[in-house]
Amino acid sequence: MWDVWLRFWAVTLLGCCVVLSGSCDNEDVVREGDDPGECDDGADNDSDGLFDCTDEDCAGAPVCGGGDADSDTDSDTDSVADGDVPGEWVTVRAGTFTMGSPEDELGRYGFETQHEVTLTGDFEIQTTEVTQAQFEEIILYNPSSFSRCSDCPVESMSWYEATAYCNALSDLASLDRCYDCTGSGESVVCRPTESYLSPYDCPGYRLPTEAEWEYAARAGTTTATYNGNLISTICSRELDSIAWYSCNSDDMTHSVGRLAPNNWGLYDMLGNVEEWCHDRWDDYPGGSETDPWGPRAGSHRVTRGGAWLHDSDFLRAASRGGFRSDLRYRDDLGFRPVRTLEP
């Protein structure tokens, strides 16, 4: 696990590793070419820190937007239970988009193959990353390294802790949980519930699928960022007004919602903290997809959006990362929940 003071060397080493070999030896992170390895659900049978299982066990401005820039939109900032659920939320309408990046996009990695994705259900998504105050109010502790401000994004929590928070939102709204969890606090371990065939079927709160995240981040745009294409893989002026990253963050997170949102009213989709997604890591399958949610087995979960310490090439809408579900103590990794809306 990387210590905070090594984070910039880690990013540099990671980039070299990807370019030179297509994979890295660090078991905590996946970038291009890494094998996601074994499933992270069940029991830790070989004492390697991963929760193992069989493939069978693993089965299982503020407006809403549509499939294109001129779709009909609605506003919904006071969702379930008349405000019992914290945060502001917008509705994103179902639609079809091109996921991934074109081969000539500056800063592109090879695992971003473009393909058509159709999302058949509307969903609501929090307009900002979950803040430290929101997390602490519900989960009763604050794991963040940058704990100086309550409205900065919560970070340094595992995928398990993020999904436990989503369950807590479901409880507040009297909705079915989307994850089965054991333990509590920093020791919680969660897995997607087997009560529903896919995350899209669960009515409660959950992490966005990778497809939902990119669809929402793009907000009808097709460029590298929702403010245009990059002019540099390090510091790019297209990011300065929308994202906290290595060239303007002063080496720390910032209060959510302070920079310009995308077309659908979502803030910090790029930068500030990278965001956990529901899916396990894998390369994209060939061809078009409908309601994808990743492989059913694997030790790493997808992360998206880049963070305060990353250069601009990590802050593209198509950029992908992956970390072990039990990884904690990364001060550049947070999340925002979503919820499937009934037709």
C-alpha cells in the first residue's frame, strides 16, 4: 500500500510500468494489461488479504439529461423520503452513447476501446461526491486524510465502506439494499446482493456502473472532457475551470461543487477524488452492449474520473482505473451513489 508521501512517485512509476510492460506488479492497482485475479467475495481462504470464492458464488446547471444534448430534462434535487437522504440529486434519462475513447485522443490508453452502450433505465445520481460530513453523519466516523473541511469529499475508504454507505441510504429511504454486508465500520465486507439479477434491478442506492458513470460524466459530449479535448497530458486549460488536478489543486482535495458542472449539473466528475464504481475490472468486450456491469469475478473494482494528484491524461471521461475492494488509505479515492428509477 502506498504511503501518502510516495503518491507522486507511485503515479510516475505506474505510468512507466504501463508504457513499458502493459502491466504492473503492485497488487493494489490495475491499469493497462493487469489480470484482475481472483474474486473478492466470500472468505479469505489463502490469507492473501482477498476474499475468495468460486465463480458460482460470484454470479449474481442542475437538470437531468438524455441521450443527447437537446434531450428533455427535469430537475429533481429532493428525491426519496422528502429529503431524508442527504445530498442533491439529478435524474439521468436512459439513452445510448459511445463509451471509450477514439484512437487519436491525447493521453489515451489501450483498454479504452470505443463501443456503443445502451442504458435502458433512468437513474438518479448525486450531484457531488459524498462529503466527509455526509459520510460521518450516517456511518459515524470519518476515514479521510484531508479532514480539515467537512464539505471536502470523503476519501481513504474501501469499496466495501462505500457500498455500506449506499446501504445506509437505502435504509433511510426504506428501499431494498443492493449489497449484503458483514461486520461494520472499517472492517465491513460487502458484496452485491443476490436478490436481484443485476445492479440495475435493485431499487436501493448503490455505486454507479462504469457505463452509468461515463454516460453521466460526458453529459452528451463526445470530447475527452466535458469542456473539450486536452491540449496537454500534464496541464490542460480545458480542465482548469471544471476539475481539481495536479496543476491547480495545491496537493489536496477541495470543497465539492466549487468548479463548473457539466451539462447535466454534476460537479467534480473529473478530478478532486477518483470515484469507486460497482463493476469489477476487465477489458471491454467486443461489440455493443446493453446495461453492462462488468465481469462476475475479479479482485479489483473500477475507479473513474481521476483525482487531485493526477495529470490531465487521467482526467478524461474515458480514463479507467482499478483497485482491490479492500484497499483503504488512498487520499485520492471517493465515491458518489446512484439509484435506479422505476419506469
